[in-house]
Amino acid sequence: MTVVDHQAPGDGITTTDAITTPDSVTTTTDGITTPDGIPSADGIPSADSVTSADSAGTAEVVASGATAVGVALLEASASDQAGAIPAPGASGEAARRRRDLTGPVLLTMSLGLLLVAYCVQRGRGGEDQVTTESLYWVALSIIFLPPTVRLLHPRTGGRELIILSLALPLALQVSRTVLYPTRFVFHDELVHESVLNHIAQYRHLFTPNPLLPVTPYYPGLEVATDGVRALTGLPAHTAAAVVLVLARVVLSGSFILIVRRLTGSTRAGCLASLVYVCNPQFVFFNGQFSYQTIALPLAVLALYLVLSRTGAETGTGTGTRTADRLRPLILPLAALSAVAFSHHLTSMLLVAALWGWLGMTLILGGRGRRDGSVFALTVVAGIGTLIVIGASLRPGNTLGSYLLGIYRGSAGDVAKLTEGQQTHELFHDSGGIVTPRWQQYVSFGSIVVVMAALVPAAIKARVWVRRRAALAVVLSLTALLYPVIPAGHLTAATSEVGDRASGFAFLGVGFVVAWLLVDPPRWASTSRWASASRWASASRWASAPRWASAPRWASMSRWASASRLLVSTAAFLVAFVGGEIIGAGPVWLRVPGPYLVSADPRSVDAANLAAAHWLADHVPPGSPIYADRVSGLLASAIGHQYTVRHVGSGIDASPVLLGTTFTAVDRQLIRHAGLAYVVVDRRDATDLPHVGVYIESGELGGESRQAPVPISALDKFATVNGARRVYDNGSIVIYDVRALRAS
């Protein structure tokens, strides 16, 4: 795969990337009381209070970042247009006549979005799921292919490159919203919707969230969303969609500008963005309403701000006085603080990257470069470390136990794997649904394609050591993390860790592969292929017959160029589709369809939505309830109740739902957890849970379950004295168990 860059690569650009920042069926439940310990709006510590102005200010920071990146990209586009270098062999007139196909490409991408909407309609209508899901991948391919062809084409202009490299990730983000345009349905989205609702309801931060206790302490995404909602009056889901689109602009734009500044090539930056789109988490996980979705773009923005505002990598110092050297660090530190406020792991990795950048700068040497970057990197990395540590040590933050749990689960599964015990069956979910064979082949093909490009790209990246470009070296080393992604799928616990690593590893993969494409090895360069044209035009062919004239033989060069473009495009398509299949999870996660047991979005239907709304209308907010995985998420996010979970309370109350009979242990669990209501989904008895659990990890019978939970377990409360049925819609039954906890 080779692409000729018509811009001369350089060590860095110091004048065109400067950014500017703007100025700143039921019965009623009368007499229900709210249990002790549930947050109320009274007596809230003033230090944690949040006003509409606070939320709006946070949202404005995100919007300002997107605006600043857009301004820098426009300046880069104008610079490229003014100083464009024509293709080899092309006359000046031919270069001026170079076609801009931005409009037709965007129109074709919009047709792909329409096909996604059609797939959604088919899925909700209960049509054949295999066909619907296959059409979905066709739709994504229609969105992906046209801009890819233009980005790979050697004569595409700088303006078109930038527009399409931003349009592609934005269109893919919109495709994600088209799937569920009115509400949150995925597990992590519902967890963060609960945090968002707490901010809106109580007007302060850090309200406990039993679904995932660590999330309230990193509320950057929710604060920004609440700000957009306050500024615009939009519903929460729509406001979230706006924030996620802005995050896409910040991520892609900042990455393009970083690569452009390091390589001196806009094409390299745009191709790096194209490669990044192929990472397994780009469309699904990193497109959902979750804290990493906003933290990762802000982290890349912080790196760009350090690079562009401090003279790092270019040796252009910012002054001799301390004040002059500190002033440019205000924006990078603000971006870093926003990351620390949004996601724990991303902020830790950002600080580690800054320290690595500093260390590599010192190792590589070069006085001019060190004068311009060592001071800035030391200050930003040092202050950033203090900010991250301070956020993690905030009273009540459960980050330590949360990360320890992930480590223990991953280490345990790896240990089982080394002992020959399989903990994860590839391409199968816990309910027995198998990924189609063609998708398995494409998934493996994507790994092969990425590795085939990564090996020569990593070898070629040694040039950055000679050029003493510290950040480029750090990015190149980051690319070597790629094997962690496919290797992580060997066990159940590490598969999620590996997938989430892709958002970070592909920053390095995108950089080194893009550099390989714009500056290919000599054996793959266009000049070698173009020699056929020079050979055919030699004077010794001047007397040859007409059929052997130079123009006919010269077409070989055009044929070779078209062939390389076709092969490159096909490789990118395989990498994209296969990567997203790997990162998307089981087939039922991708498009809407009929109800499935414990299958996250496929378990959200009219029955449990109605039950959640009933809780919101008839039960005081914050009442402790117990329910299965999806009903519990909805009870918290929509019903505004306190869903008891082991991860948040330390109490495993799963026997209350999954035990076949009601025992004294169940009564004790209800009392100990302070449960007021139990929500039962009788459909759980119809199938095994597709995510592996009915409620949460460690539940009763979870590890050895071979058959669905018996219906007798779900109906036992109907015969328990003191348990009163207060809601029943045929599928969901809600029992008032306050009398049991009082006895």
C-alpha cells in the first residue's frame, strides 16, 4: 500500500498551526417514605455545588476546543492550497484543473446513513436479523469507502483531504446515534445517564452511583452535557449527541494537526486519522455516552497544545522570562485538568505519555529542542501528576478498589489460560449465539492487514530517532502495543481491556502507518513504477510502429497507480470492517432487534421501559431496589431509584432474585441491603443470559449455570407473606418488600 505525498516532508512546521482561543397496570403506593441515606437537595456541601453557569462553562470549554482545532485546520488547508506542489509529470494547468469531489463523496456517505436507518427499521420490525446485520455492514462500508478512496488518491487537494478526514469520523458518530436516536440503551450509557440525572436533580457533583461507584468522581462528560442542555434547552440524549460530535472533531482534528506538525505533511495527518478510524473501538465503544469518549479527545488536544504552544520538537523557545515560558502552558494545563476531571485511566496514560516525551527528549538530546520543550514538559507533566493524584485521592473515590478488581479478574483469567483452562470462546456469546463465519474471516483478515502494515512502518519509524523527534518516537513505541488488542480476546476478562487499549494504541499505529504511506520505501515508491513511462518514451522507440507508441506503453504507469489505489482501499476496508467486528462484541449489540434475555440494548423494550417510568411516577426517588442487570439500570437512569449492586454496596443480594425458594437468608439480605422494592423480569426464565450474567459478576450460580433460572425462583415472592405486588405488566412484576425488611 503506497500513497505518494506531493508535499515535501519535514521535521516540523512552526508557523501554520497556531490556534486562537475565543474569550472566554398498577396500584398506588401511598405513604412511601424515602429511606435514610439517600441524597437530597438540602444540606449539600457548597464545594460540590453545580450551577447552570458551571455546566455551561464546561460545555463552552469543549466547544472552544473544537472551534480552535477547526480554525487551525482551516489555516493548514489554506497554507496547503497556496503552496501546493503538483503531481510529478503534471503540468501547472493540469494541477489547477484537479477535481474536488468533496460534494459527491459527502452525498454518497449520506446514502450510507440512510441505509443504516433502513437497517434500524428492519431490526425493530422483527425482520430477518442475519440480513439486517449484513446490510448494516454494507451501510458502514458505503460511509467508509468514498472518503477512503479520495484520501488515498495521490492528487487529492489539501482542502478536500481535511474535510473528508473530519467528515468520516463525524458520519460514523452519527451512524451510532441513528441506531438509537431517542434514548440511551447500552450498559455504560445508562450508568452515565444516572450520573447526569443526579447532577440535574441535586445540582451538585459526586452523588453516589451504586451501578459503578467510580463514575461520579469523573463527571466531565456529564457536566459538559448538562451545560449543553442548559444552554440550548435540548433533551439530555440530544445534548449528549452534540457533545459526542464535538468530541469527534477535537479528536480527529487534534490528531491530524499533531501528525502534520511532526511530519510537515497534511496528507500524513489525514491518513493517520483514516488509520485511526479502523481501531476496533472507534464506532461502538468510543462512540457511546461514556467518560472515555470525551477524555480521549481532550487528551489528544492536550498533546497538541503542548506541541504547538511551547515550541516542543521544533526548538522554538517561548522566551527567557519564567512568566513568558509559563503563559503558553495555561491551555495545555486546562485541557489536562479536563481529562483528569473526565476519566481516570486516560488521565494517567496522558501523564505517562508526557513523562515519556520528556524522558525521550533528554535521551535524544539536541540543545535547540531541549531549550524549547524540557521546561514546558516538566511543568505540564509535574502539575498533571499532582492533579491526577489529587483526583484519585478525593474522599469517597473508589478508584483503587475498581482498578484492583479489574487486575484480579484479568490476572485470574490469564492464570487459567496458562493452565489450559479456556475462559473465553471466540465469536460465541454466553447464550450460544455465534458470529457469522464471514465476519470471523474478516476479523482475522483485519489483524493480518494491520500487522502487515505495522511491521515495515515500525522499522521505518527509526528515522525519528535520528531526527531526534521525541514525541514521534513515543508515538512509534505506542504502536507496538497493537498486539495486545487481539491477544486480549484469549480470555473473558482481558478482552475488554484489550479492546479499550485500541483507542490509545492506534494513535501510534496511525502515525507510523501514515508516515509509511506518504514516504514509502524505495522498492515501493512510485518512481520505480513510473519508470515504465520513461522507458516507453525513450528515443529508441521513436521509429517504432504506431501500436508500440510511447503513450500506449505509458498507460502502464496509470494502470499500476490505479491497481495500488484499489489494493490499498481494499486493505483499509478489511481493516475497518474487521476491526469494528472485533470491537463491536456479539452480533446482537450492533442493530436493534427482538427482545433477548440480558443482552443490554436488546433487552430494553416497552415492558421494562414502562416499569421504569412507573417507578419514576409512583416511588420516591432514591428508594433502594433490586433487579436484574437491565431492569436495574433502567430503574436508576429512568426511574431515579437507588439500584443495589455488590460493586457499590458490598452486598451480594442475588439469592433474592435467583434463589429457587424464599429463605431466612433472603430476608436477612433484604434487611441488610435496606431493599424497598424487588423488580422481577419473568422472561429471564426463558433463556441463558447473553452477557453471561442475569445481574452482575459473582451472582448465585453464575459460574456453573447451564440452564436458565427456573420460573419458580422468579415467582416466589407471589407467595411470601409481607411481599406485596404493586405492579405487573405481564413481563415485569414489582414487589413492595418494605414489610420484610422491617420484620
